[in-house]
Amino acid sequence: LVEEWSLMQEVEIQQSRWRRSTRDPNSPRTPRKNRKRTKSSRDCHLERKQMKVRDLGLGYDSDEIILFKYCAGTCHNVRRNYDLAVKALMDNGSIADKKVSSHPCCRPTRYEPVSFMDTQTTWQTIDKLSAANCSCVG
């Protein structure tokens, strides 16, 4: 009986959490520009594509199809003071090197190996080929 009562109490607590609270009309609203943004499809993220091993361009002779994972998206919203300073120095001509990047880029932060069978029926494994996690780096 005690277990049933505590279980019923737990269900009531959970249901009360699910109900949406009403907004107090006297409370100030947060401006849209200050609200936390949701991750858009343009932000740095992991993409997946099925492709033949041969199409990777690494010299392996195999028609086997693998799931290749790669990073895509932008990182403009995570610029640090370094990025802002480098951009300002590039804009005013203090740094003229075209190889300097003034913003972070979307790159793998963890990799995973990919295994497949080649045309000679030999198992091959390529280490650190496919992205396992992506983040803005730099």
C-alpha cells in the first residue's frame, strides 16, 4: 500500500511538471535577440553520406559502400577575441598574409576507423577516416 501511494505521488509530480505554466502578464518579456538560439542547420554539425570506398580517392580498390561521416556548417557565432583581433589587423593591413584565418572552422574533434573488404577479398581498415564528432576549432 505504501509503495502504491508513493508511486501515485510520483506520477502526480511528473504530470505537474508536464503542464505548461501560464505567463504572468506583468513580467517583462525577454527580447528575441537575447534569447538562446537553437542550433540551425548552418551551424557546425556531423553529416553522413553513403559512398563507395573507391570514390574516397585514397587508392583503395573496393566497390564496397561505407557510411562516411564529415563535418559541415559555419562557426561565425563562436568568434573569440583572437579572431576579432586578427580580422581587425587584416582589415587595417597590419597582417597581409592570406593564409591567416580570422574565424574558427568546423572540424572533426574525434575520428573513427572504417573497415571494408577490397577486391582481393582482404579486410582493410583505415584509421581516423570518418568523423565521430564535430566542433568549431580555431
